[in-house]
Amino acid sequence: MRLSPRTIIPSMFHRRLWLLFLGAGGAGAVLAGQSYRLTVAQGERHLAAAEARLVSERWTPTQRGMILDRKGRVLARDEASYDIRVRYRVITEEWAYSEAARRARREHRDAWPTLDRAQRDALVQRLLPEHQATLRAMWADLAQALGLSAEELEQRKSAVRRDVARMAMTVWDRWLEARREEVNREQEVTLEDVQRPLREHQESHPIAQGVAEEVGHRVRRLVEKYPGLEIAPSGRRAYPFETMEVEVDRASFPSPLRAPPPGAPVQAVKVEGVATHIIGWERGLAAEDIARRPRVDPKTGVVDRGHYQPRDRVGARGIEGSHEDTLRGQRGRVTTHRDTGEEQVVEHVPGGDVRLTVDVALQARVQALMDPSVGLAAVQPWHHPAVTPAGQPTPLADGTPLFGAAVVLEIDSGEILAMASTPSFTRDRLQEDAEEIYSNPVEAAWVNKALSKPYPPGSIIKPLVLVSAVSSGAHALGSAVECTGHFLPNRPDRFRCWVFKQFGTTHTGLLGRSLLAPEALAVSCNIYFYTLASRLGVEKVVEWYKAFGIGSGFGLGLDDEYRGVVGEPPPGERLSQSHAILMGIGQGPVAYTPLHAADIYATLARGGLRLMPRVVKSAPPRASDLHLDTGALDAALEGLRQSVQEDFGTGHTLRFPDGTREPIFTDRPGLSVYGKTGTAEAPDILDRDPSDPDAVRVLREGDHSWFVVMVGKKGGPPRFVISVVMEYAGSGGRVSGPIANQIIGALVAEGYL
Amino acid sequence: MSARGGRARKARPVLHQRRTTLLHAGWVVLGCAAVLCVIGLHCIELARGGAAGGQGTGLAATTMRQAAFGGLGLLAALAVSLPHYRVLIPLRWLILAGVVGLLVFVLVPVVPDSLVTPRNGARRWINLGPVDFQPSELAKIAYVIATAAYLRYRSNYRTLAGLIPPGIIAFVPMGLILVEPDLGTALLFIPALVAMLVAAGARLAHLIGAASLGLVFAAGVIAVSLVFAQRGEYPVLRAYQVDRIRAVVDRARGEQGHDEGRGFQGLQAMTLIGAGGVDGHPTARSAALVKYSSLPEGHNDMIFAVVVNRFGMVGAAGVIGLYLAMFGASMLVAAACKDPFGRLLVVGLASMTFTQVVINIGMNVGLLPITGMTLPFVSYGGSSLVAGFIGVGLICSVAMRRPPYLWRHSFEYDPRDDDEG
């Protein structure tokens, strides 16, 4: 007999039962197989994932490193401060009702189930005023502890309620949409169905942030007394030298400014925003920060303990911005095993400190001298002739503030001792008055003018041209150049000497001889330097400018360094010999910054050794030798000495409208001063009315005023370079010169000379 | 053989008398159900007790309720098994009509919310004071009774046209349950019908053909939904349903993009199951793993994950084995029964329960999309548990009746009657 299901199981029903059972067995086997796959084959992975959920990680904040000045003074540090937070239910005062209800239930525990709603409510209402009074007392005490008025506190409470309400509505709307998607009958789902309390309704919210230790201490006593009040530590960045008081001694000021204000021999100047441009500030977290340093590197899986989290502050601008990774430090981590409550704590690692080469006391003095209220950086009657000659820009009204920048560089080390840009600002003002700081075209407060703004070099470039021409053999130091008034014999309207333009004469005519190097520099003869530059040729001029660092940055670690440009004529023009001639006096296609100016003079003072300026102490020194002709260097130094120390020097004399005159650089015993004035042609600042293109108001016009000074002990080499530029302050040394002179005084006062 | 006084019976055989026996496979069914129920209680306590933070002494209220329903279920099983199951035959339309009435009742919009409280937008429950009652659980049993009774003496289901009336019987409660909406429960009716048809002797070719058509249709619906979902449109299935299907499809393709959102529930369940390993974890540790896994419905639809986390692969195999034993024992009960109604009743009840098990475990282990469905006897839920025990009672009722000695040849389709062979 053939064996088949039919012969083994004659009943078809029983065969079908077997079929069903085998089907069930098959399904069971599939399920068991998948269970096996999950539990045994992939068990470890799943167990790890499940165990990871038992552990919660809490990251504690980092402590940011300090920024110190060259003498170790703390310019920026994290200070212990506190956030005062209050539970939402206390802010909304729901707490009073629920607390009263809780007490009513407890006090009438036995009777409670038998009471109806109205009776219960009556009991609650009787207890309610007491709890409301508790809250009132709490808000009053808190306002006092925080030094706020009741109205201010009320405003903060309503701000929290408003934010939470807005956020809750958004979330509930989303939930409602999702729920409606999920069920058949839209009309069955209403907002009430999804109005579950959010975490924000349970949590506490900040009423005051970043309060100081003593306020925190006062609030901590209230925490024990009142419900729902919390105090949480939070870091606050403090800038102890942000505002400094500086005494300005007017004894060596130009004589019209010398008289101190009535009743005070010295003037106390409050300097707001000392070194703000250098130090920088903090800003709120941006998405890019989180992307830059995520908690876990997506490629390597490495956990970065310095990662960013919401509410973190990030360094912005200056050292705070550029040294963010050094300063930031690493978070601590608290790992809690949620099932056992066991905690593992990894302490945070404070960020590294950054020490600057800047002397904050000197910096403050420089900024004080450049404060318009002192008078040196404000338009004075003797800055301009009483009657404006035809064709000259209208002078600014007397007392108009002048803005600019100053750099003090130590020659031996290349370290920047001070770098001021006016006007400066405090970080509070940046918060309150950002619009003014960022968009006022005349003040351009947020620009670090010492480092980020291009200026044509003007005549202060002349020593560089002299040394370059001699060092490259284009000009023999001993050969004299005749000042002819204008460089091209047949073109008295082009390439003129300043003395020809202003007085219709020539230096050769005035002195009775052709000019040699020191003298040409001292009188700042344009013809001499046109000649040298044209002998060098345009390529060599550009090459030498670049060798001195124009066109390359310093890598200081501050933002927006302007690298300088040279040899890039305006569009449509080819670089030509006439550009070379113009560049011989620092005009034409060349622009740089006050720091470039100081750096070039320092290189000349070191005999051709270029030492890269530094603002961070730990930055490695970088040096290169330009192999300059020593004779030319000596001649240049002598020219710079004559310029400010000899009567005929362009940087020597301050002339007043009444005909009186006095030297710009007051006699300082034991010191030698070298220097050069300069005038830089500047673009006008215009105020255009967007609705009426024809209505253009000139806000500023005229030239920037340069002065570069080197100073050292008498008989010794120069030790410090001071470069000053004052915007739209007119030609020559009238404004920049006295400021440079006072900065020498500041160096003396701070013990550097 | 009869357990009591067999000899006496032998002496005076009453050939037409109805007989009962206590030695029957129904005990296995009951035993399996009871063991599963105990496992369920343990895991509900683990999932809920853990959720309550382990505070306080004694069992969680949920566990106590479930235990009470378990007792109630046993009583219901006893009550159902005592009368002869054949009394159901004349009552079948009454029962079906009553259940359909209840199903309509939950859907009628004028019924006050205090009586039918929509939960998550679905109207499935009737509020009976301390307990809620879910008519669809009873509908499953009523439907099996009605279908079994309909099919008992027929053979027209050998033809394709003959398959239509049982389909219509299925469609009425199914349609109503679909409207609630409860797609999962509605889907159980088709496998139960197919199983009863298989047992009754319908042509496998027809069933396979119909099943293939159904699968093609379902695949079409899913494919169309997936395609439209790419464009953000949901013409047939709802967005969350498409998401759940996509979660399974993506997982099958080895994509793990569903840590949050649509695959969340399924992923948590799979993680918990996998974490159980070979032999699971002690109660406290397992409770901690479950508590912090954020597994939703850990005491309910997703309880299989809790079971496997607690008892590991051993527990998974044990639970699946218990259900298989239960199904096998039911098949034995059916095999021993000569009465076509009894046979089909048992097959229908067992198949429906087992299908529910396969779907529930399937979604727990990530093979099937998530749909709201309990694991019979294990998951928390009064209606489900009591209905399950009523089913067991009915199976026992069939099991304990022995056929009278004078019983005609058991009715079944005999291919020798059929000229087609």
C-alpha cells in the first residue's frame, strides 16, 4: 500500500487538523527563530543599548580660563555667580491653591470623602489666604534680596509665564495635529484632549541670572524659608579692568590745553572699555558652535568633554574669540545609575589661561589720552587757520571728537604693549547700544582701527623708501637730490613737493642746497623720495614694501587683521612708474594699518631684523633679516631725530594762530625721541539719504593725521615705537604729535623709560 | 473512557445517552492558559511595579485587578463549560445579534461619553462603573460560534460561491470593529474563518487562491500607501499605519533610522527582548531595564518584550511552546469530537487565539507592524482575559462531552462522495 497522508490518516478532518497544527508550528518556529536572533545572536548589542538607558549623564559646566596682561593682572575671568530660579507653579501662584487643597484634605482626612464639592472648596478657600500671603512675602523678600522693584520682579514673572504659554500652545497644537492624523473622527479630538502639562509647567524658571556671590547668599537664606525657590551656580565672565580711572597730568600738554580743569591739578579720566577690542567678549551659542565641537565626533565616536550645550556662552572677537579652544576647558560629568542611584563624578578641567603682552595700565593711559574729553583728540581752534583758504575742506567745529588708533610696540621683543582704538566701548554698551556701535560710520567703534582698518601710509613711509633705495643700490647715500618743487619739470601740477604746494617754494630754495638723506627726511621733501622711488622702479618698490610686511598679516590671533595692500592699482589701471613715484611718499596703491607702521619702524630700529609683532605672550617669536644697508639705517635714524628734535623738522613745531610756537615733544631728560609726521589722504564719509540720492551730507572730509615716534634712553638705541593715526585730523603732527608725546609720558609713568 | 463508573456504564450501556468525561485534552488547554496567566501577572507586576518606582509594599493595583479578572475568567470558563455546548446552536443568531448590537452601540454618536468614553479617539469600550468592557472581545467568540454553526452540515463551501456566506457573516462584526477603529482585532476574523474552512474541508486550492488574492490586495494597498506617503499623501492607510509598516520594511532592509518616531515602540521592544539574552535577568534588574527603556504599553501589547527580558530566550521558547501546546491540545479536542459544530467551534476558537498570539509576538520581535493587540492570557486587560477564558471554557465544554455510543458516523466531507475526487 502506498504511504500517503490519506492512507495514514483516513479522516480528512484529522488531516486538516494536522495541517493547521503544522501551520501553527511553523509560525511558532518563525517567532522563536526571531526571538533567538534577538536574544542570542544580537543579545549583547541589545543588552548594551538597554543598559545605556539605565545610566543618565549630566554634564557640569566648564570653567573658562583667564586672560592676563603682561604683568599678570586678570583682564577676564569666570566668577562664581548664581541663577535664581522659581518653580512655574509658584510663579503662576497655582501653588497656593494646591497647597491649600492638600492641607484641607489632610486636616479633614476622615470627613473628606463624605464632603461634596462646594464644602471641599469652602475648606480650601479658608486656607488659601495664608498660602497666598506666604507667596506675597516671598516675592517681597526676593525683590529685596535681588535689589529689584516689585514691578521689575512682576515683569520677569509675566515674561516667564508668557514664554511658557507660547511654547505650550505650539506643542499642544502639534500634538493635536498628530492625534487628528491618527484617529478617524477629527471632531472627537479637541485641544483639551492633548493639553497634558509639559516639562516647562513643572520646572523652575530663571528670575535672575548671573547674580553675584553676596546676592546668592541672601537668596540662599530665602530658599530654606519659601517653596519652589532654587539657586543654581552659574559662571559669569568678569572683566575687572573693563573700566579704569586714569589720572592725566596736563603739565606737558600743548600750552592751550595745559591748564587743568578748575580746582584739580590733574584730571581724572574714566576710561570705559579698556582693551575691549583686544580682549573681546562673549556671545550666545550658535548652531555652528555645536557643529564645530559636537558631544560625540560622528566619525571617530570620541566624546569631546569641551562640547557645547544650549545656554553655553562662547568667546566672541578678540582673544576670547580666537583662543576659544584654549580658554574653554572641559566639562565635568556626573554619571547616575538610575536604578541604583549610584553616581560617578568626573571633575571639570578649567580652561587654560592666556597671557597678553599688553600692559593694561599703559593701555588705559593711552585710551585716556585719546579720550576727546581730555582735549588732545578733539578739534581745537589752533588745529586750523581762522579763515579757510579756498579749495580746502571746511574744518570741523571746535570740540568735535576725533577718533583714531595708537600702537605701542617694544622694539627688542616685538611685543605690543598697548593697542588702542577709539572710541572703545564696554560689553554692557554692546548689549544695550549695539546698533550705534556697529553702524555709526564716523565712530566705527567696533572696528579695531589699529589692526583692521586700511590707511594710506603717507610720509611716515619715507624712511622705508630711503633704506630700500640705498640697500638695493638704486641710490647712493652720498648723492644729493635737488628739490625742484615738482617732480616732472614741465608739469607743475603733478608730483609736487608739499612745500611747493603750500608756500610755492622749494626745499633747495629754502636751504640753498640740494638735499642729502637725513635732511630730506627731516623736512619730508617729496621730490627726494619721488626720485628714490622712481630710481627703484615700481616692481622694486612693491617688493620692498612687501618685505617690510605690507600685504601680509601678523597672525596675532585677533580677528580681522587687515593685511595691507601694495601694488594693486584701481581697476582699469596698470601698475606704472607713476605708481612707483606716488608710493615713494606713501600714496598711490598702498594701504596699511598703524600696527604695520609701528612694525616697520621697529624693523628699521633693529637694523633690518624683522620680528613679528605679538600680542599673546606664548606666541613663538618669528624673525627674519632684511639685510639693510647700515649707512642708510643710520641716515634714516638721524633724519627721524632731526625731524622731531631740530627746528626745521616737520615734526618739531606746533604753531598757533597767534604766531607763537612750541615744540611738539617736550623735553624729557634722558630720553631721545625720533619721529615722523604723515598725512594720509582719506575718503570722505558721506551720509546719503536713501530716499533722495542727491541729498548727500559730508560727515567727514580731509586727511588722516599720522605720527610715528621711536623713543629710547639718550645715547642708547630706541626701545619703543609709538604709532598714532587720528582720522580726519588734518595734515602734519598737530593732533597726532601731541598724543604721541603724551604716550611717551605714559611709558615714563608706567616705568618703561 | 469515562472516569467515573465506567464499569457500571458498561454493565448498562445507554447507547444514546450523552456522556461526559474528565479525562480530556481540555485540561491541557486550561493548564496552559493558567500558566500563561501567572506569567502575565508576574510580568505585569514587573512592568507596573517598576513604573511605580517600587515604592510601597504589596502588588501594584494593576496586578491585583488582573488577578481578579483571572479568577473571574476561571469562573466564567467553569460556567461556560457546564452546559452542553450544543445549546449554543439555537442561540447562535441571538448571540451574534447581541454582540453586533453592542458593537453598534459603542459607535452610536448619541451614546453619552460617560458610557462610551473615547480613548485616543477610538470608541471601543463600554464603561461599566469599576470595569470597562470591550465588546469586540465577545464578538470574536460570537463570530466563531455563528460560523461553526453555519458550516456544520454544509458542503457547499467546496464551491467558490459557497465561500461567500461565511465571508458575509465575518464581514458584519469585522466591519463594525474596523470603524471603531481597531484594525488589528478586525484582521483576526479572516484567519479564523480560513482555519474553520480548512477544517471543514474546503478546497485548499480555493483557500490558497483567495488568500493569494487577499495578499496581493494587501500588498497593493501597502505599496500604494508607501508610494503616496513619499508625496505626503495618505489616501488608504493613515500616516501612522504607513509609518509602522515602513518601520518593519526598513528594519528588514537593515536600516536603523527609527530610534525615534515611527519605529520607536518596536525598537524599544526589540531592544528589551534582545537584552533578555539566553536566560533573562532577576526581577529587580529586569524591572529596572523595563522601567528605563521607555517601552510604552509594557504591561499590555508589549508584554512579550517584558517576558523575554525577564526570562530570556528560555522564556520566549516557553511562552511560544505553551501557546503551541494549547493549540495542539485544542486540535486533539477537535479530533476527539465527533460533532461537526464542536469540531469547528474548537478549531475556530483555537485559531483565533493563536493568530492573535502570532501577530502580537510578531510585532514584538519586529517582524510585523505595530498594531494594538493583546497577547492572550498574558497581557493586562479584563475583557481580553475573561473572553480568553470563556473560549477555554467552550473548548473544555466540547472536550468533556463524549459522543453517545450510538452516534452516527461523524459528519465530515468525504472525498469519495465527490466525483471530482
